Amino acid sequence: MSWRDFWNGEHAIYVSPRHKALHYRRIAKDIVSQIPSPDAAVLDVGCGEALSADLVARACGKLYLCEAAPNVREKLRAMFGHLGNVAVMSSEEVEALPDAALDLVVANSLIQYLGRDELAALLRLWKAKLRPGGRLVLADVIPPDVSPLTDASQLLAFGWRGGFLGAALAGLVRTAFSDYRKLRAQYGLSTHTAEGITALIAQAGFEAIERVPNFGHNPQRMAFRARREG
Ligand SMILES: C[S@@+](CC[C@H](N)C(=O)[O-])C[C@H]1O[C@@H](n2cnc3c(N)ncnc32)[C@H](O)[C@@H]1O
């Protein structure tokens, strides 16, 4: 099994429906906080099920939801297909967008699943699709020194605050025996230092790169915002 198969299949990465709903609502609010204007064209790459994408769609002119997993794209179309300003697309369809069409590209909790060359190629693609001055936000970037135990304790803290602590505890036990843990052990997750990811973003043609508060519930991970040169 690869990461791609994992995301395309049924998985228990969210410990309960409440966890999933609270997670996606928080991510949607964090994305909305980055939208530069009500008519902005926004691309959310590796959006997952994006359960609160309607909140993002309401705050911008056009929302492109890009998801590699075909089964997830089907769910997204079923949930958001009726919204006139939402388009669900594959990675290949993003390549076919006109250049300089976007005002904001966000990728939350994506780049840990990408190799260095794959990430470099995507950064170049996003640069081409952003208008000059458009913004890129990479969030939930994992620094090298964060252990799975830190992720676990952040999940428990989120569960405590969000009223799903019991489900979080049960979920951690399930994860210990899950495909996720096996894949994480087999392939690892890509980690980045702040300096390393800043250099990669700069090499792709972005400027004014700055660290911003992370999206979501885990402040141990990092987020970066950058402006497309031009
Ligand atoms: C950890 S989930 C994050 C989902 C969502 N962004 C969030 O914050 O909850 C990663 C998602 O990225 C998708 N993905 C992985 N590689 C991708 C790529 N190259 N292009 C688009 N989506 C990708 C996976 O299928 C998966 O749904």
C-alpha cells in the first residue's frame, strides 16, 4: 500500500465524526483568514474531504479543491457540486488552469507526503498559476525534531478541548495497529527545517517568505506564507 492508496481508501485518521467536523471547520476558518479579497480565486491543494469548504467558498470568488484521491474527489463533488463557485479537480487539472489565474494557494498537511523533487515541481506549478503578488501558504509542515508522541499529545489536547477525548484515546490505540503507522514506519514523512523549506520556496520564485501561526490544532508544526515574485 502507498500513501495514495491509503488516502483513496477508508481510513480512521479522524477518531470520530466530531473530530473530523471540528478539524475541517478549523482548517476552513484558517484558510478564510488568508483570503485577500471576496473575489479572490483560491486553490486548496490536497484538500481531503474539506467538510467545511462551503465556509471558504462563501469568503472568496472561486474555490478550486484539488485532491489526488479519486474517491475523495467523488465525495467532494457530492457535497459541494451544487455550489456555483466550487470546482473539484485532480492534480492534472490544476496543471491545465490558465497561468496567473489564482490569488491564493494553500496546502495544509500535504507536503509531509511529498518527496523533495515532487514538492519542488509543485512549488513551480503553484508559482505559475498564481498571479504576480499572489500568496502561497504551506501549513502543518513537520519539523525534523517532532516525534509521533508529540502528535499524539496534541491530538489528546484537541480531544479534551473539543469534547472527544475518549474517542481520541481509542483512536490512538487503533492507529498503533493501523496502515497509517505501518506506512509512516515504511516510508516516513517528509520533514523540513524552517530554513530548508524557506530556501525551497525561495528557489521556486517566491519572496517575502514568513513564518505564520500554524493551521489546525497542532502548534508544534509550522506554517509559511510567501508572495509570488513579479
Ligand atoms: C493529511 S490529508 C490533508 C487533508 C486536508 N488538507 C486537511 O488539512 O485536513 C492529505 C491529502 O492530500 C492528498 N494528496 C496527496 N498528494 C497530493 C497531491 N500531489 N496533489 C493533491 N492532493 C494530494 C491526499 O489524497 C490526502 O487527501
